[in-house]
Amino acid sequence: MASVTSKTPCVTCGKGAGLFKCEGCTQTFCTKHVAEHRQTLHHQLDEIIVKHDSLQEKIIENKDQSNPLIKYVDEWEQKSIVKIQQMAEETRQKVVKLSDIHKRTVSKELNLLTEQIKKAREEDDFIETDLIYWISTLNRMRDELITVPLSNNIKEDQSAPLIYQLKLTTTSSEFDDKSMFQYRQAHLQTTTSGDILERCLDGAKIGDNGQLVEHSDWDCPVEVRGKVGYTSGTHRFRLQIEKNPRGTWIFFGIISKTQLMTKCSYESSSAYGWADYDDYFLGGVRQNNQNTGQFYDTVESDIITLIVDCTNRKICYVNEKRQKSQQLDININKCPFPWQLHINLYGTGDRVRLLSATSSLGQALVPEIHGMPKLDAIYIFGANKQRHQEWAGNWPKIKGVHT
């Protein structure tokens, strides 16, 4: 008796005659439906081509659009021109005012001399010595009118340059095409770290189960620390400045857990962090030579994200509202593990809330703004080669700063 070979039915109609197996999806089709299956694949390929063309158009559009860095340079140029024009006009007005004062002084003395000469002539009361004196006085006033303005001088103040130089800096040593793909591919699983604000010196109070700290004394620095010590992974803290009535700066950063607590903790040898955007401390040393105790770029209600990357020994500061970021390298010899969250309050009534504290153990990410890491930045340098705060713009900036 002849045996009948069992056949796999068509996945579309269920019939078992004239079957073809698709090597892609491993499903079987009859003669009719294998053609339909191929048409479906062609349709899907057409959709892919449409998406490809759309992406290609966006790339071309992005090339045509103005580069944010170019826009920044244009704004810097216009602001520089305005600053120069303002300074020129102010100095011009000072010169005119000084000249007018001098002319009035000479004119007043000349009027007195005129009265003397007029009176002497009317009364016929003068001799040779009077004539010599009057001639000498007139010559002196004439010389003063000409030479005194020339004795004044205008010099450029090298200690306070009006316009800073621009310097384009790229982090090409750290960021390349390969690492860009790594940024897009890395999706870290984050968990709540359980960190809280645990300790502070006299002058501040911690409340709300370690989520809030408030300066309760007169103006004086008060150190605040977190609970957890970190030696590996990446840790993110979101902190909101709930109250800052006097605009005094607040320090956000890290410190070695082994460091003793002090009032001026930001000056401790293991302290790294920010008193404000672009106002940072490396190993307890303030880098921008400022003496002010006021915020320049931060205001009440701003949310500061502090990213602590133990793996790469870096920390990053992000002002979410102002879309500005800055990164510091940590010298492990100055700031040994474990690291702790480190805050220092100064102003009476200052209040900071810890919104969240999360940790991830995978590869660290440089924070993204609007979905794209900003790899280039513009720094401004003065004549003394010291870097200065750039004029604020709307374009997000990440700036690599090294110890």
C-alpha cells in the first residue's frame, strides 16, 4: 500500500497542495499566496525606502540650517560691537565733558583779566610791568588751552578686557563617531539609590525624611552631606533650589567620605563641584578667581542635576531650566573613594530639596539635552589667557574641564 507524505498546510489558506517555504519567515505558502507574500515584502521594502529618503532629506535640511555655534558667534559679534560702541560713546562724552570744564576754567580767568585791562585803560592806570604781566598771562592761558587737553591720556585697561577672545574647543579625544553610537545604544537601568540628606553642621536643619535642608541661621557657610558613599557606577541627583531669598550661591558637588566636615567645606582638599554655572572648585580651589558670593547664572526654583560618574571619575552639572551643562574630571588622589553628595548653604533662608537620587551600574552617559549630546563648546579667553564666563545664549552647552 502506497504511503501518503504529510504536507504542511499554507499559512494563509490552509491548503496543502503546491507549497513553498519562505526562508525568511520560515512559513509555508501555496502557489497563490506565495506571490501575495512576495508582494507584501515588496510593500514593506517600499516603506523602508520612504523612511530612508525622509531621513536623507532631514540630513540635508540640517546641513542647510544655521549651525548653533555659528549663531552663537554671530550673537557674540553683535554684542561685542554694541559693547565697543557703548564704551566709545561713554569715553567720548567724558572727553567732551573734561574739555568743556577746562574751557570754562580758562574762560573765567580770561574774563577776570579782561576786566583788569578794561579798568586800567579807562583810568589810564598801567605801566610797562602791567603790560608784560598781561602778555605773559595771555600766552600762558593760550598754551593751557592747547596743551592741557593733550596732557590727558586714554589707555586700554588690560586687567578688564572689554571683548574676550573666542576659542572653539572640541572634545575629540573623548568623543568620536564610535562613542556617538555607544551613546545612542546605551540604555541604563536605573534604580533608586536610597540616598538622602543625612548630616549637616549647625546653622541648617534637615527635614522631610532627608529630602529637604534649610539654612536656619544668619549668613554663614553650612556643610550638608548625603548618606551613601559611592565607589562605582553612575549616580544622578536632582535638586531644586526652593528658596534663595538673597541670591547667595549654593555649592553642589562631591567630597570624599573620609574628609572631616567643616563650615567652608567647598575649600576642603577633596571638594569638587559648583557654586554656580562656570564657577567651580577643583580640590577645594575656586577656578574663576571670583570673590562674589552671589549667583550669576542661577535663580530660585532652578533644578540642578548632579551626575556622579565613579567609573570614569567625572561629575557633571546640569541646570535643567537654563539648559546648561558642565563637566569636571576628578583627581582620585585628591578625592579618594568613597564619594558623597556634598552641598553647602550660605544665605539665611536658603532651602534645597532632593527630588530624586538614582543609580546605574552600566556604562555612564554624558547627559543629553534635547536628545543629542553637545560635543562642541565655545570658551572665551581674555588677554591674560584666563577663561571667562561666556554671554548667555539659548543653545545648550557642555564644556569639558580638566584638573
